[in-house]
Amino acid sequence: MPEATERPYILHMLTATPQMSPFDVNMAADAGYQVIVPYCNVGSEHVVTLTQDAIFSRGPKGVSRTGIFIGGRDVMLAADMLDTARHAMVPPFEVSVFADPSGSYTTAAALVALVEKHLKGGHNADLGGKRVLILGGTGAVGRVAAAMAASLGAQVLIASHSDIARATQVSDEVNRRFDIATTGVSVRTSDDLHHALSTAEVVMATAVAGVQVMSAADLSHARHLLIAADVNAVPPEGIAGVHVMDDGKPLAGAVRQDALGIGALAIGNVKYQVEHRLFVRMRTGGKPVYLGFPEAFDEARAIVGVSGGGLG
Ligand SMILES: NC(=O)c1ccc[n+]([C@@H]2O[C@H](COP(=O)([O-])OP(=O)(O)OC[C@H]3O[C@@H](n4cnc5c(N)ncnc54)[C@H](OP(=O)(O)O)[C@@H]3O)[C@@H](O)[C@H]2O)c1
């Protein structure tokens, strides 16, 4: 039977949380999805059923116009849900799946790719072997940035302002899940923070929005600092002296004259492009794709013009 109109692009958006992110709904629509359906409070035990319910109704032609997005807050759960959805496919009934919980995969991808770019451009150095301190590293963006940087060979400290137990627990979790070797560190007191800063070559600030995690006075303890990157766009600056638009700008007040700052809107600009491109790739690639944080990172590197080995 001939079809009267072309089938719409449908995106099924799953989240383990009570609400789907409006940011991601907007991004999906702007990337060409026409019917967008959120499914909230989705447990990992629901993913096989929902995936198979989505793939069988539209025929092999329709599945190429159908996609699944996995959101939520939990970066490990989303990685597991992406794997589960992929394994639930029954070829040729197979649809593209993209995970980006809390924007963390695309934000961390943009953050780490820009750090690589400015390490190379400003210091002729790679991330491999660098001492990286992630302030607010126990959160969604911090965990993924830690996984990426450690996979590239950096020595990563995941810092918590709460206590060492939380830092160690998160570090152990990401190490197990992603087969990496990070270390948890407490920055609860100023002395703790200054001790951690004293050896750091790269500082990434990924704490909750609107909190300053490194003041101008703290900066004077970062004697080896090459790059300071801050994802927080809500005043005050997460790292004093790193302005939101900075994109490899000399960092005033740093001990080393060649230290560079990367701000939240420079990172956000790349994050936006990564997410848009991944949604478009789902719809237009011609075959099903499975997009997690390694794919987000490859896309971010392509956008900022960095090449290198993939995530190990
Ligand atoms: N630029 C962009 O494009 C972009 C995109 C998405 C998100 N973001 C930003 O990325 C940041 C991280 O987002 P997220 O979802 O990963 O955050 P999150 O999980 O909500 O929080 C990250 C960490 O912040 C720490 N924290 C909480 N309260 C704090 C305080 N008062 N002082 C210091 N640390 C505190 C907590 O760790 P501990 O208690 O263990 O210290 C928490 O694990 C946010 O600032 C968000 O706005 C930026």
C-alpha cells in the first residue's frame, strides 16, 4: 500500500528520573525529530521491553526514522541502559540509541577536548601523563571527565568537598566501570585544597552551578598549573579569573605566566554542537548507531580540531 506522507522522525526519550530534561527535548526537536515522547521513572529492567516495543511496529524502513535517547542523572546507569538497549535489538529491526545523562557525556567531551586543544596549542603537550585535579569530580560531568582524562593516560584526582569517603567511593566506582585508575581526594579544608593544587597541571571545575571552588588566593598554590577549565556558567566563576567566554586565554593571577583559562560558555558552545551533531547522526546515518561518551568525545575533538588516539 503506498504511503500518503513520509513517516515522521520519532524519538523515544527514556529517563530514570521523574522528568525528561527540557534542554534535551529542545535539542532533539532542533535536530529534526518531529514526534518526541518522554518516558519517566524508567528502571533498567524496563529497557528491553521499551526498546522492543519501539522497533517492531514501523517495519525496516520505519526503524531508520525511529530513535531512542537515554537521559537521567546517573552516568553509570545510562551507560548500562545504552548497552541493554543495544543488545535488545532484533536485526533488521534496529534503531539508533544516544545516551547523554544530565548532559554529562557531551559536556565532559567538550571540556576534555578543549583542554587537549589548549594543552597542545599553548604548551605543546598532551593530556597523557598530566596531573589532573577535578574539583566537584564526584558529580555527573566530573565522573565522565575523569573517565575520559584517565583513559587518555592522565593521572586523575577526583576531588570531593564533602569528605574523602565520598571521593574514594566515586573513584572506585568509575575505576571499576571504565577500567581506569583514578584516585579520590578530599578538598574539604583549604589546606586539603592547597595540597591538591600544589601538584596539579590541569584543574577542571565541575562542581554544582553557582559555587566557586577555587578562589584567587587558592590559585597562588597551583604552582604547576597549565590549564584551568570551568564548566559552571552561573556566577560566581567556579575558578576565579576564568571568565565564561575564555577560550585558552592567559589566566591572570596564575603562578605560571603561560597558564590558560577555559570558561563555561566556550565549553557550552562545543557541547551544544556535539549534542546537535549526535542527534543528526542518529537520524541521517543510514544505519543504526549507538552513541555514548566515546562517540561524544570523538565529535568534540573533530569540532575543536584535535586528533589523537581514542579512549583506551
Ligand atoms: N558549560 C556547559 O555547557 C554545561 C553543561 C552541563 C552542565 N554544566 C555545569 O556542570 C556542572 C556540573 O554539573 P553536574 O550535573 O555534574 O553537577 P552535580 O552532579 O549536581 O554536582 C557536582 C558536584 O558538586 C559538588 N558540590 C555540591 N555542592 C557543593 C558546594 N557547595 N561546594 C563545592 N562543591 C559542591 C558535589 O560533590 P562533593 O559533595 O563530593 O564535593 C557534586 O557531586 C554544573 O555547574 C553545571 O551547571 C555546564
